[in-house]
Amino acid sequence: MRAVIQRVREARCQVEEKVVGSIKKGIVVFLAVGKEDKLADVEYLAEKIVNLRIFPDEKGKMNLSLLQVGGDVLIIPQFTLYGNCEKGLRPNFIEAAGPDFARKYYLKFLELMKRKVAVVEGGKFGERMRVAVDNEGPVTLILDSRKWQR
């Protein structure tokens, strides 16, 4: 699984001009499922994300986790994180999971996050979405569960 996470002041996701997810202080997770992913990848990323120390402490150092600050989470499915642009000009998505498999793992990730965090919102899988992000810092990080397994 791949995730791009952004620390935000607030964020929202719209589908057909209707807000389907909205959060205040916390993180936005853009999440992609790879065709080789297992349940361990879902569990690893959920645990890693809620415990990453990316929020400032009283001295302004990134030293506090999402759990410690009581932040919200907005999770956006985004298969394009598996876009390989090494050859040619059109991205290749051969490593991305198919829609049924990806939806199952996206929903499992949502479920795990809801067990850990009080406010968890999601985008709409398979829909065209508009995501507004007020990135604070800016802080943007990239996680890949496959790198953890090396």
C-alpha cells in the first residue's frame, strides 16, 4: 500500500458538489492499494500513520502524534499513487490493485482507523472527487508498506 499524508488545518472531499467528508485539524491520507498487498500492509500503515510524530509540541518541534493531539483523519482512495512514469509519458498502473480488491482493502483501512481515531471521514471509492486541503507546515510524507517489509 502507498499513502501520501498531509498535516492539515482542515480538509474536505466533494463528490458532485456534495461534501462527503470533512475534517478539522488532523491529516489527510491519500491511499492506494497494490495488487500484491496483504492484510499486514493495511495494519502496518494504519498503526504507522496514527503514531507518526508530525505535530508540533510546545517548542514547535514535530514530536506529537495524531493520537496525542486528538486529530481527525480524512482518507481519500487514490490509485494513481501507483502510477509508474519511468517509461514514456503516460503513467502505467500495472502495480495497482483491481477495483474489487482495492475497495476491500480501502474499507478495511477505514475500519482500522475508526478503531484508533475519534473522527475518521472518507472519500467515495471509484468516484471523481474534489479534495480541498489546507496543508499546515507544509507537512507531506510518503509511506509505502512494501519498503517496511524489506
